[in-house]
Amino acid sequence: MDRLQQRLKTLVELFKRYRLIPVVILDRAEDAEPLGEALLQAGLPLIEITFRTDAAAEAIRRICRRLPEMTVGAGTVIRADQAQAALDAGAAFIVSPGFSSAVSDFCIRQELPYFPGVTTATEIQMALERQWRILKYFPAEASGGVRTLRAIAAPFPGVQFIATGGITGENLADYLKLDCLLACGGSWFVQRQLISRRAFDEISHRVQSALRHVVKAT
């Protein structure tokens, strides 16, 4: 567990520094490296690649191999075999839309940071029973947004949240003001359509704009 705690500490420092995690859907693995380069050019060495397409594992592998300065996580992981594929590809952390005991157990065995999704106090308690204290609040806006997250976090001091789902440049600052909020995950600046069009210069500009929003909010 010491190794897991050190890995979590490293990620927390990274999340605190940037406050923003790009949540990406990739239809083609060959788009992974240029996307990673666009993020690095914009000053954001962090990405979460979701297992919503068959390209996810190979995309993670390509970025980890070619851009070692990037920290790459795997999102939308709902089964242990997906977590294994993500780990084999080089993922540094695992994210689920909900809490999975199978994925949790796998990550504990592998000493791999896991951020399960929660929207209720019951789900938070389930995660805490497995010693996970950094949780994904998803879908953030559809679940009540800032007001609900503030209320649900109140009984759980020490738990930190990564809010994802419906986050945009317009509401980002409201989330970042929350004491319980570690970072926000978002896709508005790395939209699937932009990646499909290989509009990597535009993505880089959007990332820079998003990071400016973070600076203003903090």
C-alpha cells in the first residue's frame, strides 16, 4: 500500500497544479500522439483516455511510449479486464463512472490509483470502505452541480472530488472554488469532433484558454 499511496500523492500534486483533466474519446489510435503533443504544447501534461472505443488501450500505449512526459489515465473503466488492459498499456490511474468492487480490488492488488464515480452518500461510503478518498463526482451537472456536491461532501471531511460531466468554461470557476474539489475533468476543449478532424492546433488553443480559466478561478 505504500507504493499505492506514493502514486496517489504524485497524482494529487499533479491535479492540484493543473486543476484540469482532459477527458478524451479517441476513435483512432493514430490520433493519440498528435493529441498528446497538442496538450503538451498548451502546457497540460495530463490526459484521461476513455474506454468508450476499441482504440483506447492502443492510444494509451502510444502516448506512454512516445510521450513519457505525459501522465495518462484510463477512463470509463467498468470491468477488471479493462483495468488490466489499461495497466498493460501504461496507464497511471483508473477512473470509473461508478463504483466497481471488481475494479477496486484489481487496483488495490496492483497498487494502481483508482477514482470511482459517485453521486450519493452511500456510494461515497462504499468507496471509503475500500480506502479510496479521491472520488469522481459524475455526472456533475446532471446530479445537481456545485450546490449538490457541496452538500454531499459536507459529511465526509478529507474526501476530495474530481467533478466530471457537464463542466464547461462557463461553470468551471464555480467548481474550482469548492474546498472539496481537487480538479475538474472535461471534454469541451478536446471534443471528439475536433480530434476526428485532426484539428490539433485548435485543440491546443482551446486548452490554453481552459487553463487561463483555471488561473482566473484560483
